[in-house]
Amino acid sequence: MADYIVRAVAADAQIRAFACTTRELVERAREIHNTSPVVTAALGRLLSAGVMMGSMLKGDDDLLTLQIKSDGPMKGATVTADARGCVKGYAVVPDVIVPAKPSGKLDVSAALGQGMLSVVKDMGLKEPYVGQTLLQTGEIAEDLTYYFAASEQVPSSVGLGVLMNRGNTVKQAGGFIVQLMPFAEEAVIERLERNLGRLDSVTSLLDAGNTPEQMLEIILEGLEPEITDTMPAAFSCNCSRHRIEKVLISLGKKEMQDMIDEGQEIEVNCHFCNTGYKFGVDELKKLLAK
């Protein structure tokens, strides 16, 4: 099943909902960054959340960034998404190994530890919107549920999951975000809470063959869900040689001259996709002249 996102409304637009399947893009991130299983799970959850939250943006050029900075061995992760289903991300320390939970599940909270979740929305205004909350559990879904309630005052339920194969490739990945509108009636809220209370994990639902549409049908049972949009999702990085040149120029004349004086070719790697860009001494001199 190719990666994609669905958007829906339910209960006469008293609820809006999003769901996605992201196995391919999470596997792509694992390959690029050579992440350990627990880091794949953490980064995969954040990528799934990012691609759904990115689809909430209105403008084609709007960007959303989710950033976790934490004191655990993983140190955090950064994900950036746009409104068109493109997402990219990386973990600060990609090869972390921590003991599994007694249940056998990967312990994402132990890898992340305590820290801060930041949500940055760049919508072309003078200043981007920045919301920050402390990590509540380090499991990411619960942290985003808290963020929506505390920073955006939108009662939400977030479910995220990554299931690994024995060979440490990604077997399933995806998630959902369900949000109540301010005018939601008590009966609607109660029905949604009942549905969520008996819900299996995201990975169980996906591994049983459920599509994002079917996930939302289960979550929104009895609330007349209506799919309003479907869009593809993909790991996509927009780095380029020109962008890297601008980064080098922004370092300043002294830094540039120091690199030239060393007399050796340099390589700059993109954090998000690990693509390397090499610059010889003559190229650096041309950039310095700019």
C-alpha cells in the first residue's frame, strides 16, 4: 500500500479527523539515516504526525516543523512537512539502543527522556508561530495530544505507531489525529470517547490490513464520517547545491577564508537526507568573492 493521508469530518463537522499510512516514507528515513529500531520508531511516529499536521496548513508554501530536544540518549529529532504531503526528518543520535519494555515493545520514551516539544508554523508572515510544551510521556502521540490541548486549545486524540520486522525494516507505520470543534455536542464527545476507549493500537489496526479510511471508520463509528480529501505522502528533501552554497556564504568571510587556507576539498551533508555536496578550493574562493 502506497503512503497516503486521508482527511475526514464527522457528526455534521463537529469532528475533523486525519489518518495516514507511512510505511514507505518511514522505511526511507531508516535507510537514509541507518537508524536503530527504537530510533526508527521514534522518528517514524514524528514523521507520521508531521505529514498529517502539514496537511492542515492552508498555503502551498507553508511549512510545519516538529522538533524535540531532550536529555535521553537520542537527544531529540526534527521533522519538517509541507501542505502537499512531503515530509523529511532526522534524529540527533540515530543509532541509540535501549532495553525494550517488559511487554517487548520498543521504549521510545527511554530513548528520548525528558525535554521539550516545539511546533513551528511558517505561514509567510513576519514571524512564524511557535508553540512549546514539555514532553509528557516521551511517547510522542500523548505529547502531541497534550500540545493540541495546551497550546492550540483544540481537544484532540493522537495515535501513532511503527511496527518493525525481525530484520529491522519497517513493517507498518501510520497514525491518526481526531479533533473536536468548539461546538461539539456532549453526545458526540461521549460517543467518540467510547470508540477511542476500545481502540486497538495503530500498528495492530494497520497490521490487520486496515486502510486509513477504515481506521477512521472504526474511530468514528456511529458518527457518520465522510472522507473529504486524500493525498499521497512521501519522504522528500528539497536540498540542493545552491541552498548549500547559501549556507556556506552565511558562515561569513572569516570561516570561508579558514576553509580556503586549509587547501582541501570540503563536504557538506544535508541533515535531512544525508546527501553530500563537495566543494573544491576554487569553488570556495568563488563563493567568498560573492
